Amino acid sequence: MGIALRLIIADHLHPHGVGKWPGKRKHAPLPGTLPAPYSSVMASPTIARVEALLNARRFDDAAKLLIKAASAGEAPALAELGHWRVAGNIVRRDLSAARTAFERAGAAGDRDSALLHAAFLASGVGGAADWPGALKIVRRLAPHDPRAAQQVRHLDAMPLDAQGIADAAPAPEVLSAAPRVEVYRSLLTAQECAYLVTAGSPSLQPSVVVDPQSGRLIPHPIRTSDNTQFGVYAEDMVVNAINRRIAAISGTAPEQGEPLQLLRYRAGGEYRAHMDALPGEPNQRVLTVIVYLNDGYEGGETTFVRRNVTFRGRPGDAILFANVTSDGRPDPEAQHAGLPVTKGIKLIATRWIRGARFTFPAPNSLLPY
Ligand SMILES: O=C(O)CCC(=O)C(=O)O
Ligand SMILES: [Fe+2]
């Protein structure tokens, strides 16, 4: 079997694309059709040897060397192995091992790894969520690291308790009883909206939809926007805290949410009538939350096409709606659209919330360990 087919980067987990994590060195692409399967954070003699082995396609030797160096406590090797354990393309995906690797690299002084460890603790990636533990890490880093300091500033201003539990939201305005559509005014502050836009914008890509014929992701006139997901590498503590607040208004657990998405529609962009629920999906997208992040555009209202319900939020306002009927089946009445933007740029954050915990399937790794 061709190697290229089996080496699939976990894009959905790595919205920045391997090699673009802040502070990371750039690598020449590997020969042939092989996608760059690794993402060194720090240069070191070991990493240089691992890189040379990869370029020579000696994957097994590369993995063995990296694992040995990580076991010996070399921080660059630990950080690198953490990324490999998340990507799951060369060695098996093991989020728990990734979390431990980032923890150890962080303890050895690598701030990128420490921030990732904090994010994994906050979001419960690779183990139980530990909000106070995560907070302790970013607070300790804050005097030395502007990203940590910025996170702490936002977190300190949020309606969350010491355990990261969001305050009960004020009662919503009800736009529609069936399907249930509710409005939560000022869920996010202007600063929080700006944070999401700044954090997500560099990774925006043209939106795609699932082609029902081939199952592949394809561009389609039904959805003419750019979007990005705040996957495991991008769901820092601020994004996680926002997800916790979205969970609180929706009465769900944060783990039920798919990664938060940032959507950008330029003039002419729209999301034509569709349902967020997926056909034949056992773990259904039961709820959707949309947060409006900006103003200064025209058009772009969200409309429930069968219900004559149309809404456009002010920056920070959110709507919550149900996509399924009381028996859990996709509700055709929940069909909705983002109307064409006629002027300016519309920015929203969307969270599709499943009936139960949401996890992406692990990719096939090249090596069995
Ligand atoms: O752009 C909008 O207002 C709707 C977005 C939407 O339907 C979605 O993200 O699922
Ligand atoms: Fe939708």
C-alpha cells in the first residue's frame, strides 16, 4: 500500500497545519506526495537527526530515536513527540501520551509545550479536565509570556468560578418555540469577540461541505464563506472558557461540542438553507450556538426558512437552536440559512453540539506503536 495514502495528517486537530504552530521552525516539504508529518518546536541535534531520518524515509528509525530521546527527558524530543502523538500519522495517536509529553517538555522550560499542556488540561484532552491545574500553569507563565498574560487577563474578566464552571446565563429571549430558537444578549464581550477573530483569522480557509456522493469535502456554492476550527492546538484556555459558557447556556457538557468554528463571509457570501443535523448520524448535532462577532456589514441575517424567523445579533449576542425533534431525529423545521452579505464582512463563531461526547476518529498511523 502506498505510504502517502496512509499518512493522513489530522487536519481537524491541527487547524494551523503542521509546521505553523507559533515559534515553530519551517521544514522543507518531504519528497514525493508525503505530507510533512512532523512539527518540530525546538531545534536540537536529536531533532536534526530525526529530520534527516524522515527525509530518508527511515520512519521506524526516526520514531525509535525520538521516543528514546523523549524517554531520556530531552525537552525538544518530548515536544516533538507530543505533536506526533496528536497527529497520529507516523506513530499511533495517543492524546494522553501527548499530554504527558507536553507536560514534561513544559516543566523543562518549553513555553509552547507548557501552554499546550494547560490547554489540554482545561479542555480535558488526553485525560480528565483540570481547570484549576491549567489556570495555575498560565498564571505561572504570565510574567514571562505575553500569550499566557493575555489569556489570564481575559480569564480573570470572565463569569467563571474557580473550577471553570460558568455562571448561569440570564433568561433568554425566545424567538421560536418549535424549533426552539433562543437569543442570549451579550454572551461575549467586544474584547472576547476580537480575541476569537484575531486568533482564528490566520487559519481561515474557504469553507467546504461533505459531498454526499463521494463523502469527500468539496467547495460548494451552498456555503461561500471562509472558516477555521479551534481544534486541539487552537483551543487555548480563553477559547475553552468560551466553550464552557456556550455549554452553560445550552445545558450541555463542553465535551459535547465540536470544535468552535470561526466563519467569515465577504460581500456575496452566504450559507444557503441547510440543516446542521447529519443524515443517519447516531451522535447527532442536537443544538447549534452562533455568536455574532462584529457589525458594520449589511445583509447576512440568520433565517429559519420554514418559520419566518430572522435574526441578526449585535456583536457578542448569541442564538441557540435545536436541530432535532423530541425523538432525536433531524427536524426539517430547523432548516436555516445565513443570508447573503451585501456589504462589508460578517464574522460569527459557530458551535455544533452533539447529543453525547464528541471525538474525531483516530487516523491510521504508519507504525503500530
Ligand atoms: O451564517 C449564519 O448566520 C448561519 C451559520 C450556520 O448555519 C452554521 O454555521 O451552521
Ligand atoms: Fe447551520
